[in-house]
Amino acid sequence: MNILITGASSGFGKAMAIQFASMGHAIMITARRADRIQALANKLSEQYGVKVLSKVLDVQDRSAVFQALEHDKFVSELDVLINNAGLALGRDYFEETQLDDWETMLDTNVKGVMYVTRAVLPSLIKRGKGHIINIGSIAGLEVYEKGNGYCASKHALDALSKSMRIDLLRHRIKVTSIHPGAADTEFSLVRFKGDPQKAATVYEGYTPLYAKDIAEVVAYAVGVPEHVCLNSIEMTCTSQANSFYLSKPTVQGKS
Ligand code: NDP
Ligand code: 8X3
């Protein structure tokens, strides 16, 4: 299969790249950090002998997205798009949030998914098949304190996924939403703007999800028979029930 993964320079995207390359699939990986995705592409193609293409891409940049993907040869034979690139910025009360953080989250988590999906859709429609996997979040299912802009972006993404599933039905294109809970990646380091101590606290006192867990579930969703679509998967670590209940000896719920 030809699989395109956005945001593959770390976390879930990187783990999915490793997962799919190790399964023998041809992949295209994208992110803004050129050094990271190029190094990963070289490593994976050497290690697994599969085609691994890399593209430096900021999904917020509408014209760059269309320029990079619309007429690409790999994309013309695309089977699976994984909209994974995304981020949270800040964990502040609504009135204290940086306006730029809201803009960046919405531009990346919502508009980025719209642009990338629209850029590759003509190929999927022409082929009369395809699978779009959107990496949502439990923050797209529930709203928690100080989650405002991030929760809004992931709720919007959930609505988009549902909308895509309906509108693309007649093209036989599957749409799967994956909604993970707390997972130990660079996510919190980005959210807390490079503060390693604040980021580490998020994953202290329990065993969170790891990127590989999400990659394995995505691989399962991709591997189900053609006539089956897993519409929505909510997954948390065993210590977490939802956004409000996390079983840590020292923390009751989220703080
Ligand atoms: P990471 O920070 O480890 O990875 C995020 C990836 O997204 C990076 O590869 C980053 O690459 C890329 N990215 C961010 N902004 C852009 C952009 N504008 N254009 C292109 N790529 C971009 O976090 P995760 O792996 O945890 O996050 C992956 C997805 O999973 C996100 O959508 C996140 O919201 C979601 N998620 C995360 C959870 C968690 O607890 N970790 C739980 C639920 C959902 P680069 O900076 O090089 O561009
Ligand atoms: C990331 C998970 O709970 O921090 O999407 O919002 S959470």
C-alpha cells in the first residue's frame, strides 16, 4: 500500500512510519523539521528495503500543501492518508490564553487536515477507494478545564471526520477517527513550550500510552477487510478512563 503520514518527525507519526515500513508498505512522511524526517526516511528505507519518501511540509501553509501533494506521483496511487500532524499550545484559562496559540492550533489541527485531505482527495476519488485516518483526541470528545482552544480544535476535527465519512461514502472512501488519551510523546513538551519539567509531570505516577500503541491500533484499522470500516476508536491507557479520571496515587483527575 501507499501510505501518507503527516507529522512524522516524532511521536505517533514517527511510530506509524516505523510500523508501516516494517510491514513492507511504501510510505511518504512529512513534517516541518527537515533533518528529522530525512534521517528517518533514510533509516527506514535502508532497514526495511521499502520506498520511503519525505517532504518538508507545514500543513498550515495552504499553497505549499497543494503544491507538494496535488500532482505528486506517489499521491496519485495513494491508499491511506493519516492526518496526524497536530499540537496543543498552552494550558491556560480561556481569558489568559495567547491568541496566537489558538490560531496555530486551529490552523494546524483543523485547517491543516482540510488542506491535506483536499489535496489528495482527487487521487482517492479517481481510484474509487481509499482510507483517511484522522488522529483526534479524547479532547475532541470531552472538554476539560484550560483545554479551550485545543479541545475546540479536536472537536472540530471530530466533526470534520464525521462529515467526511458521510460525504465520501459515494466514493467508497473510509474515514476512521482515532481518539487517544494521554500518550508520552513530545506533545506535552510542545504544549508547555519546551519546559521539560512541566511536560514530564503529565506522565508521572502511571503508565501512559506510548506512540507504538497508537501505531499498532492504526495498523489494525488499516488492515481490516475492504468492506469493513472502523469509524471511531477511543483509546486510553489502563490508568485513564477519560479526560477527568486518571488513576495516579498523587493526582485526582486532571489538574
Ligand atoms: P508530537 O509533538 O510528538 O508530534 C507532533 C507531530 O506533528 C510532529 O511530527 C510535528 O512535526 C508535527 N507537526 C506539528 N505542527 C505541524 C505543522 N504545522 N505542519 C506539519 N507538521 C506539524 O506529538 P504526538 O505524536 O503526541 O501528536 C500527534 C497527534 O496526536 C497530534 O494531532 C496530537 O494532537 C494528537 N494526540 C496526542 C496525544 C498525546 O497525549 N500525545 C493524545 C491524543 C491526540 P514538526 O514539528 O517537525 O513539524
Ligand atoms: C492529548 C490528550 O488529554 O492532553 O490530545 O488532551 S489530552
